[in-house]
Amino acid sequence: IRSLRPDAPKRWATLADIVRAYLAAVRSDLGAEWTTSELLSRIDHAAIAQILRQGDLEKFSPWGAAPADFDDVAARALEIPAWAEPPVVQAEEAA
């Protein structure tokens, strides 16, 4: 995420692809091949929703992504692991 340069082509779409791949890797109940609507029907996270919608607009709309602060949204994307990954169970708790 941090390596997405301001002049990178389709950076919203790239960020959306990164988020999709990450979610599929850490959550067995979410598939990377799912549409934005399918994913958002199963999760409630504002940053993820904005990233996926902006990525779709950039990919599929003739007008591109809506005006938004990419850097702010990308910074919020760095919080996704705290939300998406299950808590680590300590060995003492598991026993």
C-alpha cells in the first residue's frame, strides 16, 4: 500500500485488488473472486467499502474514480489487518 505512488496508473483499482487479495488470504469466508456487492454484504468496514467502490469506478466507469483523498483512505487501509485477522490465541489461553 505504501508503495502506491501518486502517479501510479489506476491506483484505486490496484489498492482494491490488494485489499481483496488480503481479505481472501486471512478470511476463509471471503473470496477474492467475489464482487464488491458480495463482499460488502458480508462485511461492515467503511474504509474497505470506499476502497472497493472507488476501485470499481476506476475500472468500470468512463468517468473514473470519484474525487477522494487517496492518501487518507490508503492510511486507513493499513488498519484493515486489526479488523480482519482473528485475534491471536496465546498458548496459555488455548490450554
